[in-house]
Amino acid sequence: MAINGTNGVTNGALNGEFQHGTQVIDGDKEFTQTMPDYLAATHILQAGFSYHLISVFGSQSTGKSTLLNHLFNTSFPVMSESSRQQTTKGIWMSMATDPDASPESGKPQMAKNILVMDVEGTDGRERGEDQDFERKSALFALATSEVLIVNIWEHQVGLYQGANMGLLKTVFEVNLQLFQKDKSTVHRSLLFFVIRDHIGHTPLENLKNTLLADLNNIWYSLSKPAGLESSSISDFFDFTFTTLPHKLLQPDQFKAETQKLKLRFREETPLNAKQTANGVLDTANTGIFLPAYHRRIPADGLPHYAANIWRMITENKDLDLPTQQELLAQYRCDEISTACVELFDEIITPFEAALNQKVVQADLGPSMKSALDIAIAKFTEEAGRYHKGVYKRKLEDLEKKLQARLRVLFVAQLTAAHKTAIAVFADTIQKGIKRSGADFASLVTETRSAVLADFIAEAVACSLDGAFVYTDELKTVEKELDDRATRLRGEEMSRLLARMEKSLKTKFASEDDGMAYMFKTISPTLYPRIWKLFTDSTSAQVAVFTQKSTALNATADENEQAVYKLKRQAWRVLRGLLDEETKEQSLITRLMGYFDKDFRYDEHGVPRVWKAGEDIEGTFAKSKETVLSLIPSLATFELQDGSSPPLAEFIGEAPAGMEEDGGAAAEEEEDEEDVTSASSSKTFTILTLGRAFVDAKRGTISSVAQIPVWFY
Ligand code: GDP
Ligand code: MG
């Protein structure tokens, strides 16, 4: 990179690579890597803080580049008057030189090491893409530069649109958000308004006031970050205003004025630069580079600093404007999406309408799948032609929306299928149990897998090829089925127990071989025989029960508990019957029957006919003796050897798990008492019997005299 002449001397322009400066941001909005080389070539890289960075802001084709070239002897591309051709887009940087510089003259000189940035946009204002770059480049200029030259035509002053005030508002807003919100890093910049094509009818002062009013309005209306709500524009910016004559109509004046103007780009001390309260640099001829505007970035750090600022700008979504292509894609994708949803609705709405019936809906799964497929296929085909990013986003939106609706149906279907599975299961088992000879265990296993298979088939059909999962629901159904099976088995066992209890009761009470029969022939072996009846019958039933409960698939524990219950219940039944048989009145009746048989009938069963002088007393005493001798054997429930029946042993200990109900132990004790209480409760019988005998005797004696009637 050859340098023609030295920086700051009459001609500092560079040849070759850097002839037109360097492109800082290229046409693809990328930050280039050329700035360090350019700064090296211009000898600014090692200048420390001794450099300035300025930019220009304004509408396209308002003569910005022309102005810069006149002021700074740069060669930014200028749109030619004849061809009006588009220049290369991007942000360009060039070092200012002053060919007329004469440091020896003692007159004010333009500052050295001024880096000027020029923004090239395109003319097509309506194209979103360009506005996006316009915003970002304007913010970049504002954020990095000490001085922002705001280029504006006189007739644009006061026109919000024409003067680019809308753009300024956005740029101010994001500038505050991104770079100025932290009070410690707040820095000032100078907004240097250059009013072009000034005819002279309106004095600068008026133009200045109009612009200042506009700026304050903009500032007032923009949204400010927390803490800066009450800030004013002059907290961040100084202003200066100048006018230039029409370049084409008054070329000489234009030239002369720009030559004067360029000399204002010199360093100034704050003392000299008189500022008014509203931030306006008051004197028309003071230098404009105040130390306060300098960002204090050493020149060799400038490329990095600028790159960072550009990165923050491009990453900030507030500045993004959708391109025209994206806008179109959004519009069309939305339209197509709506049409797709309508197709989807045709299939799905009837199912949604039937949701409140809470039943398994036939054909739901295939319908869900085809509705989704049809809608997505249509969208893919028709919207796929538009902007890829927008299309993808809208496709996702559509999928999410449709899936959300399908999920509602899926969940409802699972709930209904769940209900059906349980109902069918319970019903099948119930019916199966009623069928004689059904094997409960295999009935449960088979029914369980059948209803689960149905449930899974329905869930899979509605799962949209696995997009929706049903594992949790399946687990719940399985658990409920198992609980149901346990409950049904419990009920079945209870029914079985009740049946066994009933048949034991019949057996115990039987007139043929049960207690009713035994009590007919009261003898000392009565209770041993009853005990045998009890243990034999109960054991037989326990054997039958165990066999049946195994068929029910009962666990060993369940069986053990049931057997325990059965034995205890058997004893209660027996006790109940025994109590009936040994009730005072029935016992007396039985004993008196005995007595009658013995006393009133002879050994052949023929009623005795008492003749006077016959030994009534002796016969009576003998019969009484016989009956009384029976009483001890009735008084106590004893086995033949005089021992208590081993009831506790027979029933066994309460199995684990049953103790918890607390009643078991207490009931057990009760049963124990039952065994022995036969004796104490029966003592009364002897006394009562005594009275009965006396009555019987009295009756008989009187009957002899009065012709007895009652014994026929
Ligand atoms: P830029 O797009 O803002 O950089 O504008 P250019 O510097 O490329 O100039 C755009 C057009 O405006 C060119 O045809 C210039 O000749 C013309 N132009 C430059 N300066 C002036 C001026 O002071 N007054 C008028 N009316 N036209 C100018
Ligand atoms: Mg230009």
C-alpha cells in the first residue's frame, strides 16, 4: 500500500487499495477486517487519542458524499448526475486531508487524523431490506462518532418524513438502550446540521429553531430506559447549525463556503466554545472537536471497538426490520395456514363436538393422522415456496396449533379407553365367575391382557406415530386392573366363605347327624361328639376352601387369612347353635323329656299306669337321679378325658396382617371364654330343674287322684 504524500500535508490521498478509503461494513452487513490495515497505512494506528471519527447522516442522494469529498478531500463515490447509478452499499471510511493546509500561516487549520465515515444505501426507499441497513448504519454512525453531520435540504426542514426524523427517533431510542443507558459511560456527541441548498429567504436562526423543536419533540416521544425517563436531548447531544448554497446553481459560493466550513473541523477548548443552555454551540466559527466528544479509545483499539458496536447493533432485534420478502411470506403463510386449518377442521371438528360424550370414538386415530397429514402437506406444498425462515417458523406454528387440538382428543380418547378397559374387565370377570367351573385365575389373566391389548391398540392409533405417549396412562390402567382383580378376588373369597359358613351351619344344625340329632340323646359323650362334629366338618370345609381359593389365584397370605376367618366363623356358628340348644328353656324341655320318658314310660315305652300303692316316690327318685346325672356333662364343654377342647390350637394364630385390625386378638379371647363359659352359664339349670321336678311330681300325684289328661 503505497502512500502518496504524507498525512496532513497537502495531498494525503492514498493510491491503489485504499484509494477510496476502506469499506468498514460491506454490502452483506458484515464488519470487514480491513480497518487495521487502513489505519496503519494512514499512520493513525499509532496515534493514540490523536484522531477524530465523524460520520454523515441523511436521506439518500442528498449530496452527502459530495459534501464530504468537498470538505475532506476524500473520494467517496458520488452518484453521477447523468446515470444516477447505484454505488456500492456499505459503510466507508476515509481519512480527511486538507490540500490547502498551511500550518505556517498561523490561521486555523483542520484537525489532523480525521476519519470520515460515509454510508451508502440504496435508493429504493420502499424496500424493507434497505431500511434495515439504513437504521443499523445510522446507529453505528451515531454510536461511534464524535460528530455526526446531519445533511438536510432546506425544504426538508420541518417535514417529519423528508427530514428523516422517524429514522432519527429509532436511532436515538436504540442508542440509549444499547450504549447510553449506563450513566457512567454516557458520552456526548455533536449533531452538526448542514442545511443544503439554502436560498436565503428563511434565516438560519429560524431553521435552527424549527429543527431544535422537532428534535425535542422526538426526544420527548421516544421510550427511554429506566432512569433516563426525564432526560433531555441536550444531556447527550450538542448541536450546531450551518447552511450551504446550492452546489449546482451557485458552484462558486458552494466551494467557498465548504472551504470555510472545513476549517471548523478543528480542536477546540471548552472555554472557547460557548454553549447555550440547550446545547447549541453558539459561535458560528469556533472549532467543533471538543474533548468531551472523544470516545477515548486509542486508535489501535478502534477496529475492535467499532466491530463490537456493530455486533451489538446487529444482534439487537429492535432494529431488525423484516424484508419485503419476509413480509410477503408472513402474509401468504398465514393465509395458507388458515386454509389448511379449514381442511383440518372438516375432519376434526365432529370429533371435538363429540368430546362431551366421553366415550371411545371410533376411527379417531386414523382421522387424526389424515387430518394432520392433509393440512401439513398442503402447507408444505403451497407455503414452501416463500421465504424459508418464515415458512419454517409458520410451519412450526401450524404444527403446534394442530397438535395441541389433537392432543386434547388423544387425552380424551385415552380417558375413555381407560374407562372402557376397566368396565369390560369387571363385566367379563363377573360373568365369568357366574359360569360354573370358571377358573378365576386364568379368567383374570386372559381378560386383563385382552382389555389391555384393546387399550394399547387405541392409544397407538391416536398417538400420531408416537408423537403422543401413553405410557403413564397405561401404567394407571394396569394398576387399576390389578387392584380391581384383587378386589374381585376378595369379594369372591368372601362369597365363598359365606357359602362355606352356611353349609357348615346346616351341617352343625342337622337333624340327621348334627347337633339337633345329638341333643336328642343327651349323654356324657355329647360335647366330645359335638367337638368332633365341629373339627371334622370345619377341616373338611377348609380343605375345600383352600382348593377353591387357589383356583382364585389367591396368595398364600390371602388364603391363610381366609382359612383363619373360616375356622373362627365356624366356631361362632357352632357356638350360636349350641347356645340355642342349651338355652334354659330348651334344655329344661329336653331334660324333662328325658325325665318323662324315664318316669312316665316303662322300659317298653308304654306309659305307666300308676296304681295306688305303687312306688311313685322310688320311680320318681330314680328318674330324677338319671336326669341329674346328665347335668354335669352338659354343664361344661369338655372332652371325654375331661380336658377343654383345644379351640385356640384348632383355629391357629391370627396370620400376619390380620393382627392390625385389632379385633382379632380380642375376638380370639372371646372365643376362648366361649369354650369354658358353658359350665358357669349352665349351673342355673340344676336349680331350675329342681323346681321343674317338684312341679312334675306334684302334677303326677294330683293326676293319680284326678285322672290325668296331659300325658296323652
Ligand atoms: P448521497 O447519496 O447523499 O451521498 O448523494 P451524492 O453525494 O451521491 O449526490 C447525489 C446527487 O445530488 C448527485 O447527483 C449530486 O450531483 C447531487 N448534489 C450534490 N450536492 C448537491 C447540492 O448541494 N445540491 C443539489 N441540489 N444537488 C447536489
Ligand atoms: Mg453517498
